[in-house]
Amino acid sequence: MSSREESLIDILERALPLPPKIIVGYNKLERDFTSGDVARVCDISRSSAKFYVNKMVDLRLVTKVPHKRMYQKFANANKFSDWLKDLSKLALEPLESGQLELPEEEY
């Protein structure tokens, strides 16, 4: 791996909410999956997979299927980059332009 590639991976690790290894695995998952699938695809422990799946749910990258131990990708987020593009379009760009206001801090 070149130093350029190492630098880019380092930036991704710092800037994104999920590690690059999890992002690569997410893109390989079927639309419906379990935390066990995440563990297998990403070659991580089941407890780590559950942690990252819960983080994905919190980020609204996936949703929990009611009454099942399964999760589902949103239709517009089959790849992590799809989700990130939507986040940029719906939140980041409006924030930068002033259309999305930050809530006032409560003291």
C-alpha cells in the first residue's frame, strides 16, 4: 500500500462514523441481514458486529425489522456512499448555506 493510500484510509478512519472495514462489509451485505452476517462478512466478533449494527440504526443507515433479529438497508442506501450522498444533500449542504440552523445551546 502506498503512502497516499495509507493517508486516505487514515482520513476515512477519522472522518467517518464507521471504520472502513465495516463500510466495505456493509456494501457486501444483502438488503436484509443479521448482525451475524455483519460479523461474518467483516471478519469481526459477534459483539463488535452488534455494536456496529446498533450504530447503523442510530445513524439511520439501516432499520430493525420488527419482531425479528434482522435489519434492513433503506432503499436509497444500498451502499454506504449512497447514504453519505443523501446526508450531504439533505443536511450538510443546507447547514453550510444557512438553510439548516443549529439548535441553540441550552445552559
